[in-house]
Amino acid sequence: MYHMVQRVDATAETTASPERVYALVRDGATWPSWSTLDSFELERPGETEREGVGAIRVFRTNRFPKPVVSREEIIELVPDRRLGYALLSGLAVRDYRAYVDLEPVGGGTRIRWHSSFRPVVPGTGWLYRRALQQIMTRCARGLAEAAAGNS
């Protein structure tokens, strides 16, 4: 059924500390250097800090068949452990929520980037899930490498 919730989950590990990884994922301006995104713009600052809860971040990419502009609102922050965001526009999906969870492992960090959504267009959930799986995997790995100083 097209209203079925789709889920995407990607993990990566880095030798960097959770604090180092969190600093990168919190700073939207760093994303173009380690993710699949080409540019970042802060549309609206957060309630109590620049990229805090309530902030709206705009990311652009030209790597799809057509340019994509996504608007995302930060919905949850747990220092050195989690960043959560909701997609406001940019893809034909609804109820999109994503979380980047950081877990200390050994002397480094396990990054778990996961999301859920429902497709707007019936029958397209598998397509979005497949594309987002590839993107999230590349983002998680890029974040891990950048945090370790390998980017």
C-alpha cells in the first residue's frame, strides 16, 4: 500500500569522538564537504541558537536527474548523541523524519543515520527508499571520514 511507512537505515564507524562527529553534523555549512549535497543556507535560525531546534536549513544538490532543493527543520538535539530533522519540502514524500545517532564504541563513534517517510505518489516508496539508502550510506561514510580527518 502506498501509505506504508518506508524506512532507511545506514551506519558507519569512525575513530573520531562523538563530540567531533556531532560538531560536524550540527554545522550545516560543513555538509557540502562530506555529504552528497552541494550547498547549504540557513533560512531561519533556531529558537535559542543559530542551528538549534526550530532552525530551517536549505540544502541544494545537482547530482540527481534534476536539481533538488530540500528544506529541513531541526526537531531534536541531544549534545554529542543525536540530531533529528524533518523534511519540509524537496521530495514527494510526507512525514519524513531522520535522525543521526552517535554511539561511543571503543575509541571512536558508531554513526547511525536513519529515517522514515511515506510516499506521496502511490507505488514510489521503493524508489525513494532505494535512492535515500544510497544517499544516507554515502553521507554516513562521508561524515565518518571527515570526523576522522580523512576527507
